[in-house]
Amino acid sequence: MLLIPTLLGASIIIFLMIHFLPGDPAQILAGPDATLQDIQNMRIRLGLDKPLPVQYFLFMERLLTWNLGNSLVSGFPITSLIVPRFLNTLKLALLAISISLAIGIVLGIVAALKRNTTVDRIVMIFALLGVSMPVFLLAVLLIVIFSIKLHILPATVIGSTPSIRHLVLPSLTLGLIGAAPIARMTRSSMIEALSQEYIKTSEAFGFSIRKIILVYALRNALIPVVTVAGLNFGYLLAGAVITETVFAYPGLGRLIVDSIFARDYPVVQFGLMMIVALFAVVNTVVDVLYALINPRVRLE
Amino acid sequence: MVRERGISTSAIIGIVVVILVIAIAGAYLATRGGGAPATTTASPSTTTTAPATTTTTTTTVAPPKGTLIVAMGTDASTLDPQDATDNPSEMVNRIIYEGLVEFDQNLNIKPMLAESWDIKDNGTTYVFHLRKGVFFQDGTPFDAYAVKTNFDRVLNSTLKLQRYSLYAPIISSVEVIDNYTVAFHLKMPFGAFLNDLAHGAGLIISPTLINSGKDVKTNPVGTGPYMLQEWVKGDHITLVANPNYWNKTAAPKFEKIIIKVVADDKARENLLKTGDVDLVLRIPPVDVASLNGTGNIITRAYPTSRVIYIAMNLMNQKFQDVRVRQAFNYAVDKEAIINSILNGLGKPATSPLASSTYGYCYAGYYKYNVTLAKELLKEAGWWDRDGDGYVENANGQKLEVNLWTPQGRYVGDYQMAQAVQSYLNAIGVKVNLQVWEWTSYLNEVRKPYNQSQNKELFLMGWAPSTGEGDWVLRPLLASWMWAPAGSNYGYYNNTQVDELIQKQMVTLGQDRLNAMCQAQKIVYNDAPWIFMVEMYDTLGMKSNVKGVVYLPIEIVMLKYAYSG
């Protein structure tokens, strides 16, 4: 498995990247009116006076023993910061990718079947809009329509855990945007699949049109769609920072971005490691799906 | 594509359906079940769901009801007042804790946990007479020992608390005279002492908490009207009414206050429009007027003690001549900047201090005057000798300067720097504008002078957290506060100003005001900065939110809020 070296390499890159950023967490934490001594005290308190390799090994030790320690900035245990944020992100990503797949695949099939008709063009215009529309614009549009004008859905989460109601608008935002490439991909690979000879053969055998489309054609058309959806899902897990910001949604992306600005080294490092690990897992799952969809793909 | 053999019976649509079902079920379960957020529960005895009304129904006090939801841009970083250096933390701390004295909305000092005080020994001893019948939220009585425990803590250098450096140079010891009388012995007379106590670092923590060794920053216990129920870091802080609050006339009006972190300005504004929140901090100036009166929303703008300035690196040859520095000041149209960039929410700076800061006096105003600016440059030897539109000196060198600015740290910071770039261009100075991310910026401007060759002009803002002039003049302009030791980032050095700063520290009353005023005038004429603007801050709220007090030190006092 390539998983271990990938993670190891990622850990080194992540560690170095954040340490090479200009700026000093001790300085930020010490505040604007700190004296030089205040800053030095803070540096010692944070363990940033140690040499980099030592800090790296401490980081790896804490990662491997899952004893992540505390945030430099807030002093909260890092697990208590990352885990709930990650679960929130997972909910959002799952809902969003479901919406993307449902809408994208259905529209893609319809467009492929009605190729070069008005229906096809409308679907493709929708897809083009989805691909080119910035996510924050759609987010704000949805807020204006559903929260400000109609007052039927909340624009943010107030309180502890997001419920389904809170998830509707952010997941719809991400889901609609994500549906567009899936629709385009489904359409083109469906068109290709439908032109294959085995489809004609199936027709000659007298299978029902529905079975031909949904079973024989779609199955072959799905491989590239799964690839796109898998990548998209990975990005969603990494945190849809812009969407999270517009909806003030307590997800992982916002936590990591806030932590980068505050130079909260350990939160950034462990947060990113978590994302890298998940990305690797999602890729593995996608490989498994390939094999399920198309038995000719064999897992090594 | 290659032809497919062996058609299996498992329908592809089945896979799609399975994905959907798993995903939706997963999301649903995750929503219902797992994912209990990281919280800090303040006192285990607080019940979360039962209405807090039952315990407070004393004679005439109306029971607290409803929830006040507030959106602010940044989360608090610590609820330990003696370790906090940021405004969001101070804002929350001022709800949970109270100090011996408190600022009113004009930054005058008013009694809080101390009912009165005497100043003795030429201003080196302050004796406070404490209020009786006050209890901390954990039941500990408030008395002189509590005060001493607090100040002994912040003055303990081994704890390395951030506010050690605020008190350590001033306080020599704290003495308990009797249960309700406490004396502060100072190392020298210090004019700003009461302001230092009204400062966010002077809020009094429960001595039981301090002695317990528990982490104060996440387990705050004060004497204030609301106490911490839950803190989901980076998302929200929930405070609940303190049923045993000592001051029945200022008893908490809400059952809960939820402070939600919403980083994006537009998102905060939207939440006010949707009605999700009741009060929003910092509405962008451009929207203040249009939002006011939309539905039930009102907006307010408040003058603050923050002055935005563009400092010059005085160790750089280009800024040696005071005429050049003054020319730069005359070249910038402050009023136009305020009107076009800040939508009128600000006023030109007429001193290093803002006019709401204690000790301010009018020091002068470099009113926009291009002709005068060009004349001053010419007197200093800079004029357009070769007709290319830029000024040169006798050696044919052009006057070219770097201008650095953060973006998004202060309202309109980058836009102001852009405006200054074009104003300086208009008098023949070539300006290279560079935008910095805040953390890197702070790191760069704080460097000592021998590592700061490229630092020439740089935009900064300062608001004294004590609300008075010492905390502007001393850290920003005293020669012993040159970066990196202090915040004198432009290396300003004037012996006369140094002496006046020392004098205002150890004098009281009118003598102190005179010294501060003189210092302001000298600095103004020396023009070590381009004096820009006094900033205003903005709030947006539902029209039924009343009692919100705004302190010019950029602190919103939420504890007096009520719904009316």
C-alpha cells in the first residue's frame, strides 16, 4: 500500500509549510502592546524555542499516540476542536455529494437521451451555470431567497449541533455546484456508451429500453462519473471554506483557515493530516467502487 | 470503450440508490447522534433547559427571559482577563466579571465592586472601600482577600500572564486593611492608575477558582450578571443569567446571551436581515445608512479611540527633513478619504490621540493643501527638475517610497493606503504599494531599525485599551519603546517628548493633562506619521434591543442589554 509513505511525506510537507510561513504565533498571542520579554516568554511557553527537527518529532509522537495536546491559541484540547468540526463537515459533505449525484446523474441521462433537443440544451445551460457560478454567489442567492425573503430556512447554525434544517442551504449550495460537472460527465459518457455495439445487440435481443439504459449503458458510463464525484467528495471533506464562511457553519475548513491566520501550528498540522488521511481513504473507496461497477477492474 | 461481457443482474441504479441511502442516512444519523461539540461547561450545577426564572423571582425583579443572539467577527481567545489581549475576549469577560471600577460610555471612571476610594501619599497609595454583599458565581464572597489574591496572581512573574507587564511596573504591593478595605501601594505616583483598574485586565476572578488550580481561561467565574454555560471554540459562546447577581437593579434581563462567531462582514449583515441574530458587530460603513430602518433593523456608528496613521521610518534618510514629513501630511485629503472610503464614518486626526481618549488636546490639522505640500518639498530640495512628473533632489535621485498596508485588519485600510499612494503621486512622489497578511506584517514592522531598510511608510492603527493618553504616547512615541521593545515602529526620538511622557506618568490632574497636551503638540509638528483618521465603529441591531453601551475603546458592553 502506498498509504503509509504518502502520509509520511504529507506530514513533513505540512510541518515545514506552516513553519516557513512568515510571522510568529508568540507575537500574535502576546498582543499588540507586548514587550520583547513578553514575546520571548510566550515562545518558551509554546515550545517554539526548540529546534525544528525536535518539534517535528514531538509532532509525530503526538500524532501516533493520538495525544494531540492543546491549541497554541485557545488552549483547548485539539481533539475537541477537530473532531466535532470534522463530523459537521462530514454531514455537510455527505448531503452535498448525495444531492450532486442525484441531480447530476438524472440530468445527465436525460440530456444524453434527448441529445440535441431543447431539453438537452436547457440541462447543459444549467450545467454551464453551475460550473461557472462562484459558490459564494449561489450561497448568497439562496440566503436572500429562502432566509431573507421567504423566512423558511435558517442562514446559519445558532447553538450546538447543526440539524437537518441548518444543513439544507449549505448542502444545496455545494450540491448544486457539484451536480454540474457530474451532469456533463454523465451526459458525454452516456452518449458514448449508447453508441456502442452491445447496446444495439441488447436492443436486438429485445430487452426493455429502461433496462438497456439503466443497466447496460449507465454502468459503463459511471466510471468517469465516480472519479469526478470521488474527487469532489475529497474536496468537500477538506472543508468548503467559502461556503462555511458565508453560512458561518462550524466546519473543519474554517477552523483550519482561522488557525493558519493565527499561526496555530498544531491545529493546522493535525487538521491537515486528518484531511490527507481521509483523502487517501476516499481514493481507496473510489478504487473499490470501480471494481464493483466494472468487474474487469481488479484490485491488486 | 471495450465491449462488456457477462452482464450482471445487479442493476446500476441499485448502486446509485445505495449511495444515496447510505449518504442521507449517514448525514441524518450524524446529525442526531454523534458529534457532541467540544464544550466547556462552566458550573456543573447549571441546568441547560430548565428556565432560569424560578430562582430569581425575588420581590420586584423581572425574571430574565429570552435569548440575545450576538454575531461578532472573531472568537474570544481566552476568558482569563489577566491573560487576554484582544477585544473579543475582553467583551465576553466584561459580561462574566466585574472590576473594582468601570468605564462609563465616555470613559469616565465609575464605582463598581469598589464603592469609593481615597488617594493618599501623593498619589502612591489608593485605598478602596469595597461593596458588601457581593458573591462570585461559585458562591465565594467578594472581599479584600479576593482582590489581593487577584493582583498577587497577575503580579506573579512566574505565571507569565500577558497583563503582568501592565501592572508590574506600577504596583508594588496590595494590602488587606480589613475585610472590605484594600490598599494598593504604587512604586510611583501614576496618573492612569484608575484607568488601569478599569481596564479589562482589572476584572476580578473568583479566588476559589484561582486557588483551585483549574484553567481560568476556559472556566471563568466572576461576579457578573451572566455566567459561562458553553464555549464551542471558534463557533459560539453561550452565557446564562446569574440567578444570584448582587445588583438587583441591574439584574440580567435575558435568560441567555449567545455570542456567535461570523467572520464575514456580509454574512453577519445577512443574519441580521434574516432575523437569526439580534445584534451584529461591525457593519461595513457602506451599508450603515442603507441598512438603517430596513424592516426592524437600526444601525449605529460610534466614535472610537482608534487613530489610523501612516508611520515613517525615521531612521531612513528620506524622512530626515521635517518639511518632507509635513509635506506628506498636507498632500493627503483626509476629509475626502473619510467621505469616499469610510462613508463619512470617521474624522480627521488632530493629534496622536483620538478626541475621545482621556488627555486629548487639539494639536493641529494638516488641512489638504497640494500647493503648500509642493512648496515644502521644494524647500527641502525636492522638485521636478527633469519634467517627468516626479520630484528629484540635486543628485537627480527621485523620491520613491514603499508604502505597506495590511488588508482587512482595519476598516478600509487597503483603500486608504491606495488613496495615499495617489495623493503622494500628485505631489511627485513615486509610491510602491505593498499589501501584507496581518501576521507577517506585524512580524515585519516589529523588527529593529537595522533590519528594517525596506520599511518606509506603513499603515497602522492604535486604540489605547486603558482609554487614556499615556497608553498612546508611551508605547508609540517614547524613545525607549523603539521596536522591537515596544510599538514605536518608526523609531521616533525626541528628548523633550520623552521628558513630557515621563512627567505625565507621575503627575495627576491638570499637571498631567498639560504635559500630555504639550507632548501631543510637539509630536504633531514633528510629523513622524501621516496623521490619518479617528475611526468610528458600527453596530446593527433589531430595534427592540436596548441598553447596549458602546465604549470608545472598541468594547461593546452587552451586560446591560435588554429587550424593550
